[in-house]
Amino acid sequence: MFDYVLPNSAESPLATSALLLAELKQYNDFEWNADRDTIISWSTTEGYPADAMYSRENGYEEMELHEIYETESLAKFAFSILWQGRQSFRLHMARLLFMIFKRNKRCQLWF
């Protein structure tokens, strides 16, 4: 990560997709040691449980309201989204500005 001057003259930390991948791999090795297919599956098998459902036939239906969430499941879901986003944008050679706000300090990731 390095400091960068934005077009509006503001300074911001900047990271590359290669750095993001290295950090994701390091975190995966430390926490889960999951393979690529498992990581990708987390975007459909982990995360918030559904509190409501919508269908054309029945419209909006409320389901069981959840007040407690499993933190590790949420982390796996977010990890999977970042992993797939980084892979997808790298594969298609696209650029995306992704901003993270953490403790009042903005970090930008270029994919």
C-alpha cells in the first residue's frame, strides 16, 4: 500500500489488486486454508440468513427475523466477494475503484 494524490488533490492510501490477492491469500492461509472452489462457494452458502423472500406468485413474504448473526459466516461471505471481485476484474483487465472506510481513514483498491 502506498500514498497517492487523488485528482481532487486529497491524499489517500492506494493498493493494487496484486497486493489485495496477497493479503487475501495470507488471511486464507492463516484462518481457513480453503481451496478456490470452497472460497467461491461461500458467496452462496455463507452470509446473512434470509429475513424475507420475494416471488412473483406470492409477493413479499417475511420469514423468521434474525437478531444474532454468525460472525465467521459473514466474514467468509465478504471474503468470497472480495476474492471473486479481484479475480474477475483481473481476468477481464478492468479497473474498478473500491473504497474502504476504516477508522476515518479511506483506503482505495484498484482492481
